Amino acid sequence: MRALSSKLLNWYRDNKRTLPWRRSRDPYAVWVSEIMLQQTRVETVIPYFENWMRLFPTIRALAGASEHDVLNVWEGLGYYSRARNLHQAAKIVTDQYQGRLPRDLDALRKLPGIGRYTLGAIASIAFGMDVPALDGNIRRVYSRIFDISEPADSTVGEKRLWRLAEAHLPGGQAGDYNQALMDLGATICLPKNPRCLICPLVKICKARIHGTQHQRPVMKPKKAVPEYTDVAAVIVNGERVLLAQRPSKGLLAGMWEFPNGRVSGDPVKELAKVLKTGYDLNVRAKQKKDLLATVQHAYTHFKVTVHAFQCELRSMPEDGSLRWISLEELDNYPMGKIDRQIAHKIKPINHT
């Protein structure tokens, strides 16, 4: 245990990454960074983090912002429930803890969006508490150091990894130790082609000794990802375009999009039907020559291809989720990646 932590901490002192959230131990900055880093690369997170902290420099500032503004700042980072959870948690912290992230583990655990890993990261890095953390990088490092054959994403494998994380935590240095594991996984113990020869743990890594480093971590077989086809209607009236707001729960909750629907056959032939069913919109189905864009995107559990058509509006309901938006203000309405790509194609429509 001492060999692992001492080698790792010595390496970290000389090789730790320079990251904007490491400039201070501000619990809020640590919290925001850890939420943003979930399933997202550091290089992608850095500009979002810096912009977020500029616009919402404190927990109180975040709590006072509108969900619209929060989602707009988060746009492009994906997994938008993270932003909504941060926003909701900031309101709770402001109301119940005077705008300061609580040091109590039970209180932290109850905040929206804070799971076991995030709890460990915040507690150890921001508050200096002896609490383990286990993100994707750390999971991979431990799976190789101890040559774990159980799937790392299984119940048995995850329990074993958490036990190892707890057992090897150096007292009083948990924050640096957890960050050292993260950095090692991000720069040396890579998913493919790990750089074993320059790894500070090469002499004690069981997977390296057994020659199994390329087979670790073991993961459960992935299920086949379903693929769907959607159609979207781009309806422009003068200097305005018609958008729909998604429901407050579920995928891309609260975001804005072009009226759309799922089809099983010819997108052109089914366009009018799905828009009538989904929005009570009556549109004139255009021809294939009016295809504005075809966008493909992979979500966590499915893939989708969206065909966006220029459409002529015949009638629409007075109430509902539909709203006319000025083309000049379109960038201020938070959208998922698919709809933002479609939006970038719109302005020329108004001038042809």
C-alpha cells in the first residue's frame, strides 16, 4: 500500500497537469469541474469551465440564474441533466447552507447530481477529507495495477475496485492521491497503448507483469445500439423561425428544437403525418429537393439520423410548446447538437 501511494504521489508532484480548477481549492470550482468532467474530456471541459465561472462566479450567482441561461452556457457539452442538477443543487445550497457547499458527507450526498464518485472527489480535493474516488481513469488504473479479471462495470467488479480505492488511500493526502490517479490514467495508463515504460508504477503493476495490460479493464459486452430516423421541419416566416421546447424531463429536457418526429419509412412522405400527430401542425410536405440538412448523432443508448426539410406552414395550434423565434436571437436558445447544426443552415433560407 505504501509503495503504491508513495510512488504515485512522488510522480504527481513533478507531473501533475495544470488545470484551471486547480488554481485554488474553492469547493464550488471543484464541484463544477467534477460535474463537467463526467464522461467528457478535459480538453473539451476547459473552455466551458472558464466561461461558466466567469458568468456564474459563485453558487449564489448560479442559483439566481434562469434555467434558460444555464442550459445556454452548457450547450455543446452534452448530458444536460448535469447542468440542471447543478442549477437545482445551487438553489438548495443557497437556501439551506448560506451559499456554501456543505462539508458534511451526508448533506453533500443528498444534493442533485452528486453520486459516490463526485462525493469522493469534492470531499478529498476541496475539503481534504480521507474519502476515495473512482472515475473512469481511476477504474482503469486499479484494474491494471491489480490485474482484475472481473468486469469493471459489473456489480462484483465495482465493489472490488471501491474496496481497493479505500484500502490504498493515504491518510491526509487523499486529494492529491485521487488527482494523481486521474492524471496517471489520462496521460500514462491510457485506454489503448498504455505508456507502461514510463509509468511510475510499472514495477508493481500486476497486469504489466502478467502481460495483460491490454486486456484490462475487462468490460461487459455492449448491447447493439439501435438506430432511428427522424424528420424535422424548418418553418421560416419573414425573420422568424418556429421552434418547439422539449419537455421538462427526459433527454435534452427544456432545450429547444425544430418540430420533429420519428419515421419508419420515406421521410418526405411521413413528414406531414408525424408533425400533425406530435404538434397538431399542418405543413405542406416538401420534396426531396427541399432537404435542408441531414444530421447524424450518437447518444449514449441510440443513434439517430435527422432529415431537416424546409416546410410551408398551413396552420398551427394557438397553445403548446411551439414559439416563433427571431433569427437574430436563435443563438440564445439552448439546443442539442443536431438542432444547432440545422440552425446554422437557416439564415440563407430567408433571403432566397
